[in-house]
Amino acid sequence: MNKGIQKLFSEVPNTYELVNHLLTFGLDIAWRKKTAKIASELGGKRWIDVCCGTGEMVAYLSQLAKDDTQIFAADFSLPMLSKAFLKPEGKHIKFVLSDIKKLPFDDNIFDLITISFATRNINLNRDILIQSFSEFYRILKQGGSFINLETSQPSLSLIRKLFHFYAKLFVKPIGSFVSGSKASYTYLSKTIPKFYFAEELVDIMRIAGFNEIHYQKLFLGISAIHQGFKS
């Protein structure tokens, strides 16, 4: 993972969740909970949330998991992982400090992999994103599921332009003001309009090996939940 991006995320763990909630008017909470519910209903004994950040998604997964489920969380930022560890659910989760392009796990061991609002950050370019998704595919069991929650591009041009205008006008100033890190939210504001349409992300997942891929758009298409299987 890019060391510059790693540094940016080390600056914002204390305010990261608050900024996300402010910028989405709390919708990101509902989207994560919805994704966690979809994921948890797939079952399996071993789950991992990659690029877990401060642990919101993996906390929701932990709340929904059966007692015999092993739950892991991986991230490349020690400050983010440290924040996640302090959550009440942290005692039920195994935290791993790792670059997601080379995860420290054997092949075919996880029933479920999730990632939420971090795919934009590993999308340094299309080939690198395919490489990262291929690594997820490697550690996933046959029949296992990969679920991706991320911003997307609305199909309607007007909605898309308004979404990009909002990201340009508010993400950088609000994020910078609340977090104190101008560089972090300058970077994050630029990743939103550059990310893929939902249909394009399907193609990327397919190239990485996943099949039976489907998605659902959220709130006029500004976000989407993608699900793919390793069959």
C-alpha cells in the first residue's frame, strides 16, 4: 500500500467516524448495518473485514455473528487498528496489521470477506485494484462470499454532477476542519468522482476471479453494495 496514503490515515482515527457520519448525514451507519446484515446471513465460521479502519463494520459483524464464528479485521494503519481494538466488540475480534495486497493467511480459509468505504483508497489504478481483489479471492474458501460497500457513480447525469459538486464543496473543508488533517480529506475528496460505476466494478471483480456477482445501489446510486462468490 502507498506509504503516503498510510500516513494520511494515521492522522485521522480519532475523528474518522464522526466525519463520515457528518458528510453522509448518518446514512453511512445505515449502509454499514445493511451490509453487515447481508453478510451475516451467509453464515460460515470464519469472517474477515479488510481495510477495517476504526472498526465500524467489523463491530456490526461481531454483533450479528454466532458464538462460534471467528472474526478477523485487517488494516495497514496501526492507529486505526488501535482505535478499533478499543470498541466493546474488540475483545471478540482478531486484529491483523497488514497490507491487503499480501495478507498473512493461507489460501481458502475464509467464508466471508467484507470491505466498506475503503476500496477507493486501494484503487491506485485498475490493475492494483484487481490485484487486491485477487488476494481476497485467494484467501476465500470455495463457495465463500466477498461483499464490497463503497461509493459509486449515479446513473443519472444530473445526480452524478450534484454528487461530485457536493464532494468537492464539502468533503475537503468539513473533513479538514473536524479532523485537523487537510491533506487527508483533500485526498479523499478526489477519490469520489474518480471511482467506478457499479457496472464497471462488476467487471473488475470478475477479472479478479469472482462470479455470480450482483449489486444493489443505495440512495440514488451514490453508493452500492456488491457481492461476489468464489465457486
